[in-house]
Amino acid sequence: MSEQAIREELAMLARSLFDRGYSVGTAGNISVRLPDGYLMTPTNSCLGRLDPARISKLGPDWAHLSGDKPSKEVFLHRAVLTARPEAGAVVHLHSTYATAISCIAPTGASGDGSPEAGDAEIPPLTPYFVMRIGRRLPCVPYYRPGDAAMEPAVFAAAKVAKALLLANHGPVVSGASLAEAVHASEELEEAARLALLLRDVPGVRRLTPAQVDDLLRTFG
Ligand code: 13P
């Protein structure tokens, strides 16, 4: 795919996320790995109104080469794309339900399909959450948006999981391609919504560890 086609796809998918309420105002940022560097949404840009020609281009060393000034979250994207060489794109949103979950202190694992200690409070309720996000969803402690100090913690989380939550801030999801990262972000938001809807409901059935293993073996 040419860089021009990727720029257009980025603007189209970002607008789709914005139009469906996954991002409001100028929240959220997206990066895509290129053969010769990275594309990154500009800082303070609205995901609903990106101009493909003005999307920031960074070199292989993450230096700003062209386009508008890149997102202040360049450290976040660098941490994930460095930790996961197989990832081609990263989507960071402030989508409501995943962000709500990021405000709940993680507890611990009980071995019954509950999240692992330090992971966000989204249990494996449905197959597509497991298929698109995986077994782990670490929650990285709170850092001020754009704080370069978050990079080691995000890097460590991204080493063990394709998605993570930033505490009291929002989700960060990687994918092999931009489309995969967007689809997984949507799936995460739905899983977070279900988790909150069912949080205090008695008798909720979670996927068992064996069912999770089977999904990851088949689709992982
Ligand atoms: P930028 O406008 O710099 O991309 O920041 C938006 C955001 O979502 C911060 O987390």
C-alpha cells in the first residue's frame, strides 16, 4: 500500500471512529509504521477532520520530518511499536467505557477467568474480546498526557499484551495493520461496556480458561 493510500485510510478510519463517538474534541491519536518511518496524527487535531496531507511524518528515529507537529503522545506510540515489532499501527482513544474501566483500580486473579493481578477489570465474557485483544490487558499507572516518563511502563506492558489501559486516561491498542488496530479498539470498547453493564449482576458466566485457550489456539 502506498504512503498516500495509508494517509487516506488513516483519515477515513479516524473519521469513522469520531463519527461514532469513540473520540470527542481533539482526544485520541493514531500512528502507523511505514517502511521508512511512521505516520502520526498531529497534536490537537480532531480525528473527525484529518487532512491526509498534513498528517505528521516521523523518521525511523522518530524525529519529525514533515506535516503538522505530531501528537504529544509520541512516547506512548514509540513504546508500543518498539516493544511489538510485529505491530503496524497503534490507536489511542479516550472512548467512554474503556476509559471508565481505566479508572477502576485493578484487583487480582482468582484463577476463574478473572483478569490477572495488575490487569484491567475486563473479564473474558465474549469470544471476540479474547480473539482481538488476547489474554492480558495491563493497566499502566497514571501519567500526565504526553509525559515521556510513561515510556518504560508502557513498553513493559506492550511486551506482554497487544492492548493496555492508561490509568484514568484511556485505551491503547496495537494491531498488525491499521484496520486491525481500529477493529480491536472497537472490540475493547464493547467489552468494557459489557463488563460495566454486568459488573454487579449475579451469576454472570465468564469464558473458562479452557475456552480462552481454545480461542487463542484457533484464532490467536
Ligand atoms: P494530542 O492532541 O497531542 O494527540 O493528544 C491528545 C490525547 O489524546 C492525549 O492523550
